[in-house]
Amino acid sequence: MGSIAIERREITAADYDIDAKKYRAEDALTEDVIKGLEVAGGCIVRNLFGQNTVYSITKDFEPHLKAHQASADYFWPTETTLLNGLVSKSDTFARELVGNGTFQAASEHFLTRPYKGFWVGQRLVQPVSKPQMNNTCAFRIAPGAKDQGFHRDDNVHHGWNGHDDAYRIGRDTGVAIFMALTPTHKANGATRFIPGSHLWDYNRPPPETNDNCVYIELNPGDAWFMLHSTLHGGSANTTEDEYRFICMATSTTGLLRQEENQYLANDIEKIKKLPLHLQRFLGWGISDPWKGYVELKDPILTLNPNEKDLVNTEY
């Protein structure tokens, strides 16, 4: 995959706010999401998920929230309740959000890594590493939470880029999709992001004020796509009685270690019930040529021992 250059121009709201209802084909929507990510670093898609999906995921998460203690560390406000390992906590989350076609396609666009190749005798082999799941998270922010500091999500993979005038494939190690489960607005802590910051030099510290940020205000079912190189952070929840509830999934390249250990975080019996393409995406698959094998075999066979012809790659 070659470099993709985007003409440098002023970023407008149209670059990061589109309405899924305007599109009849997922491919057309995906094309605009990818363009928005390349230009602005983030993109809102209105009404991407139906209200039945929002209700189902919320209902699945509720029992876990009641049993979970609030977070308390330097990164999250103490008023935050966190959930992880979401793939086996909600089948709807796994199939509808993780399996969302636009998220999958955007991940492939930004994170597929072709290899120039290696020789096996006189044969040149040129494998391609596909993206994989990186982590899942749901967070409920209570009143009283303060601004989260601006940060990039590629820190877990030691991301470090210089300034660039145009987006180039290879700059990012991750893509994120967020879904609003409750109304999300500036007063109850909507995420703020800095358009164009995915092209900044990492030696440049984040701004100390919110003057040039955009607040990602969402209704339930709206989605927010973001590159991991984009500066963003949750904002203060200044309401008296509103909770902001968001769930998310992120992807990374197949060459990097996953941030969340999917193999220990999820119930393997529930993973076995998911479609094969999601099993592979979650990490139960080979990153070509051989990364992740079990007994020199593709781990997808561990989940599906009676299936034939699941492994097509031979070297």
C-alpha cells in the first residue's frame, strides 16, 4: 500500500461530521470516513447504530456496572466507572460495533501492513499482515469529573511522529470507534479533540487551553471515529445529575501486541460463537507469515478444530 497525500487546506466541520442516513452504500460512507480521518484525524457519523442496538448493549453492560468500582488513577477522573473485556460481555457489542463494516474497512485501510518479502529458496514470499483488535472499553462519567488532559492513544505502542503536511499510511498504529449510549454534550463531559493534530510534531506539547478544540457532541447511536495519533481528552462533567456513557473498540496492526489481552479478558466459549472473521480480528488468527501460531498452526483451528480449509496460507 502506497502513501496517500491529502491536499493541505483549512479543516471544516464537514470533515468530521457526516450523516449515515445520506448513504445508501456502506462503501460510500466508508470512503468519506476515511477521508475525514486523513484530513482531520477524527470523524463523527450520525445515526450509525439503531436504537435497538444502543438498548441491547446498555442492558448487557448494566449488571457489570453495578458490580464495578469507580476508577481512580492519574489518567481517568475518579468519577469514572470503567468496563473492559466487552466482547464477551455483550454479543451485540461484538457483532455490531466491533464487526461494524466501516470500522473494519477503516482499520484495514490505515493498519494493513504489506511486507516487501522474504526468500524461501528461489521463491519470494510477500505476506500481508491484517489489523487486529487492540482493546475494548466502556466508561461512564459522573457529575463532578474534571477535564482529562489532552493525549494521544498511540502511547501504548510508543508512537512518535514528526510534523507532516499530508497524511501518509504508516503514521498510525491504531483506529478507534466510539458509540454514544447516552446523550453526550459539552456540559456532561463530551470528548474534545483538536482537528489536524494527527499531523503535528510529537515534540510539540498539547495546548493548555480548550480554545481550538471541538467538542464531540453525540446522540445515542452516533459514532466517533478517531486515529490514535489525534490529540483528544474527556471534558469536565459540570452537570448535577447527568452521566455520560460511551463504549468503544480500537484496532491496531497485526504486528503489535494488543493493549487488552483478549485471550484472558474474554470467555472463550463466547468467542467460539462469533463469526470466523471476528474470531480472527480478535486475535485468534495468524498475522502473516507466522506470528501467533499454536503448535505451528493457525490458532483459528484451536477454536474450530472440526473445520476444514480455514488456513489458506502455506510457505
